[in-house]
Amino acid sequence: MANDDDQNLHQQILEVLLEKVEQDPFPSVTMLNMIEEILQPEDVPRYAALLLDKIRADEFPSLDMLKRAQSLA
């Protein structure tokens, strides 16, 4: 039971962070770090897509954002 609760909490926290990053044109390094700390293998495609969307939308994407996306490849 505790494992299910932990998994549910993980998903809730990740969902909130991903939503915040999605809405923010320039998400904070802290939020991105928090996401990457709790990221599970099944979450990687969604996070990678979110980063790529940010990179595509920015005429001059940050080196940090590019490196984060590259690290997921």
C-alpha cells in the first residue's frame, strides 16, 4: 500500500512540475532539476517532448536547455 501511495505522490509532484514548466516560457533551473531528480524511465518521453517544444519555440534556446534535451537521447 505504501508503495502505491509513494508512486501516486511521485506522479502528482511530477505532473505539477511539468505543468508549471510547460506554462513558463523560461522555466527555472531549479524546477527542471527537481523534475530530473524524480524522473522515471516511463516519464522521459513526455519530458523530452516538453524540452524540445521549448527549444523549438525559442529563437535562441539556452545552452542549458539544449544540454538537458541531449542528455535524454
